[in-house]
Amino acid sequence: MYTPDPRSRMASDKTPFIQTFRDYYRTHDCFVEVASHAYPEPDQLRMELKYPAGRGWMEFIQISQGLGVGMCEYELSRPLGGGYPKEIRTSFRINLMLSGEFELFVPAANRNQIIRGGEIWACRNFREDLHFKQPPGKPIRGISIDLPKSMIESWLSTSQCETNRCLRMLLGEESLPRGTFPPGMFPLSRSPQRTAALTELASQILDARRDTVCGRLHFEALTLELLARILDFELPASTRSFRAPIDETIDILRMEWANPPTISALSRRVGLNECYLKADFRQRTGRSIGEYVRQLRMKHALELLESGRSVLQAATAVGYSNPSHFSAAFKKQYGRLPSSCLAR
């Protein structure tokens, strides 16, 4: 049980990571700082949503070697928005969204980016004025890990491995993949299928007990394991022909073929310019995005017909209100009418 902490105003300033978030969230009247019996020391901060803004919590903990861990699990009852202060924008951070979504936008550039559950993003020092919006009614769960610059530099100077590529990107020593937006942020993956094992590990971190010595050690061990696995995650190449955005586009379309996103939405989600996305997708698959979606629909329709569904049922299931249009599309794909595929 958590109770308001009368000592919170006198918290130590020896942990800049904690104090940065304390100062920032005090500007939002929908959050209140509460005391956690798990951490009597000033290396943690717990904020809870106040009624009627929503319900849930956020927690920030500084663990060994200066790593900062942020966790959240809440649902808003009304929209929330604001700008990120310089202290947060200039950090080196890795974010993993487990569920929910929020929008990032740079007012000066009039551009936005929507971050969704199952995505991993890395952030580094950037100067743009970055704002966010979060919608109500969507459970938000996520975890972030802040890395001290000195730690990244030390790792780079003592080892040589593929992991270093992500670290070099964080420090700005290697250029980001083309089409990255917002500037200073880049997706390690936007495919929930590819990140499923990592989101499962992140869920264990959120659920881990932190009110005992053994619990704290387990929590820190899980966090370090998550960081290691994210840094070892296969990154897209920085050249025009890199495959990861197209792989993620294919994953998205395979999951959302019944209600596919627009080209513009796909472009934002995979972090690639619309023109490059369309050209690279055709080069990779031999089809346009629209043709690929129709192929997925017809494939599903064929499975329905062979399982005993009628032509009308199959047409409706794959988004065709006109059976004639469905039959024409099916024949174009398979060279025969859907009625010839009905189960006997």
C-alpha cells in the first residue's frame, strides 16, 4: 500500500535522474508523488495518477552503475499532453512500449510520430522542441532505460562487437537510418512479432518485487538482461537498401490486412519516407503495397472457401461488400472463380 510521502519535498538531489523526473511531473497536476516502502532511499520516485485524471502509476529507479529505469502502467480518463524539458531530451535512453500508444510531434516541423505497443525506440541528445499527446482509454505499459554517457563511452573503448553499433548511434558517432523522425530518435524495431520475447521480459520487470533484497537483486538482474538483449538486437543497415523497415511493413500488413494502415501511416510507423517505402517495398516483394494487401485478402478468402464458407461469407470476411468485385479480384489472383474452390 502506498501513501503520500511528506518527505518528498526534501528528497536528495544526489540522483539527477530522479530529480529531473520529479521536477517535470510536478508540473502536471494529474500526478502525485507517493512513498514506496520498497525504497526508503532517494534513488526512486513513484508517481500515481489522481482521480479523475485516470488510474495507475509511474516509477523511476536508479540502479547500479547509474542506470536509470523508468516504468509505467496506467490508463488515462482524459487526454494528456505537454512538452519534454531539455534535461529529458538530452539523455541517452532506450524505450520499450508494451501496450498502448502516444504521439510525439515537433511543432516547428509540423510532423508527428505515433509510438505503439511492441515497439523499441532509442533516443539520444536532440535540440528540437518535442511534445507528446496521450489518448484516454488505452492502457499504457512501458519501460525505459537511461544510460550515462560515461558508461557508453567506456563500453565502446573496451570492446568491439555488433552491439557497439547501437551505442555509437546513441552517442551520435554513427548516422541514423534514413527517414528517422523525430530527429534524435530511431526505431530498433516496430514489429511486435520481432519484439515479443523482449516485451515478455519487460513484463517480468514490471511485475518483479522490489521490496526485499532478493527482489531488488532480481529486478536489477532482469533489467540488465533486457538492456543486453536490446543492445544485441539486429539493427537495420544505414544505407538506402536496409531491410528492417520493409520487414516491419510486411509484418504490419500481415497482422492488419483486414484494416490496413494508409501509406502515410505506414511511413510514420516504420520510420521511412513514403517514396522510399513504396519503391523499396516493390523492389523487395515485386508488388505494390496495395497489391500485397489484396494478395493477403485473397489468400485468407481461399482458406475460408476451402473450410466450407460460402462465397458471400468469404467476400464479407475479407472486406468486400460487392460479391462481383470480390469474384473479379479472386479470379485475377488465382485464375479461377471463387465458386470453384468451395468445399465439396
